Amino acid sequence: MTTTMNLSKVDQDHMVLLSQLYPGVYPQMVPQQGEPKPRRRRKKNKGGENGVTVAKKRKLRADQVNLLEMNFGNEHKLESERKDKLASELGLDPRQVAVWFQNRRARWKNKKLEEEYTKLKTAHESNIVEKCRLESEVLKLKEQLSEAEKEIQRLTERVDGVSSNSSSSTLSMEAMDTPFLGEFGMEGYGDFFYMPETNYIHGMEWFNLYV
DNA sequence: CAGGGTAAGTGCTTACATCA
DNA sequence: ATGATGTAAGCACTTACCCT
């Protein structure tokens, strides 16, 4: 129990639960299974031996179960004082009360595990859907980027052509204005350049990259 | 009769107390 | 203080019984 030395009992229970749910994540908490030992078989109880009739297993009455359930609702563990008090109230052996709590805790734990499994399964499924959505968005953005790069290439070639034909070695505003702004207009940039919502380039700063 | 639910048996571990 | 031993309680696993 070295791995759980500093944990409370509740934490330890939680860790064990987690280890059973995610053995890959919490392998150290999974009980190591060695060579399984053969268990001693219990004798059948069909009327007893040598005339001694062993008490048969009987179901608890509904009122007994109700009181046990109420007590379990208050507290899952049973101190011996409460066990004895409960046993005398119910007219049962304290051992029976202890066994009932033991089995009830086991059922509760199974139920919790099932609930946790369902929750994780649902979360996993929605993560898969989100992953697909993000992957398709990445594809779409890559396509947009590729289109934008092609367009930049096209415009650059065009600008180069204009400047080589011009008598001036520098770009005149005339040369810039006419084909560039005149063709697309300022409001048309959004169609060619994808601007992410988290703009890293503000205002017209991007424009300086190309001049 | 089959199968599910559950009381109870079994084997093991852990925590705690007592004693040498 | 420390290690050995006994005991009670808890858990996982299992069995057997009851009921539908």
C-alpha cells in the first residue's frame, strides 16, 4: 500500500476506482493478478448433516431493508456501535447487518463504476465529433491559405510586370492604384486573405509585408 | 429450467492493540 | 523503541439460495 500512504481512505477508494476505469493511466493501483489460487468450495446446505439443520438463507423483510437503506444513505460505513444498535432494532445478527452493508457497498461501487463509464463514453464520443470538426476546419483553412498564396503569387507577378515596363525604378502610386486597388477595392481583401479572429496583424500592417 | 438478485462464505490485506 | 502476534473489519471474489 505504499502508493496510497498519504491518501485518505476516500481518496484511496477513488484511486482504486480510477485505476479500474483507466488501468493504463493508474496501473500501479490495479491489483496484480498472480497465479490464481483455488478457493475452497462451500458445502451445499440441503437440510444439514447429522440431524443438525443449518439456518437457511432467507431474504430480509422489506421493512428491514428499508431501515438498512436509510442507514446506508446516512453513512456507508458501519461502526460496531451502530451495527449492534441496528441489529437489535431489526432483530438480526450483527454479522448479518455487517454483511448487508458489505454487499450494499459493493453494489454501490458497481453502480458508480457503470455511471462513470457511461459518462466517460459520452465524453469520448463528443471528443471524437469535435476532433472531426476541427480536422475538417483545418482542411478548409489549408485550402484557403493555398488559394491566398496563389493569388499573392499572381499579383506579385503582375506588379513585377508593371514595374519593369515603367520608366521609373520605383513603384508609383499610379501603378499601385490602378490595377491593385482599382481591381479589388479595399473591402474586397477579406475574400482573398483569411484574417483569423485573433489577429496577429492589425489594421493595414499586413499590407507592408508585400511592398 | 435459466438467469438475475442477493445473503453469506472464503481468503486475503490492513490497522490497531498488546506483549515480550 | 521495536518486532511478533492476535484480532477485527474491509474488500474482492465466489457460491448457493430464492424468485420471476
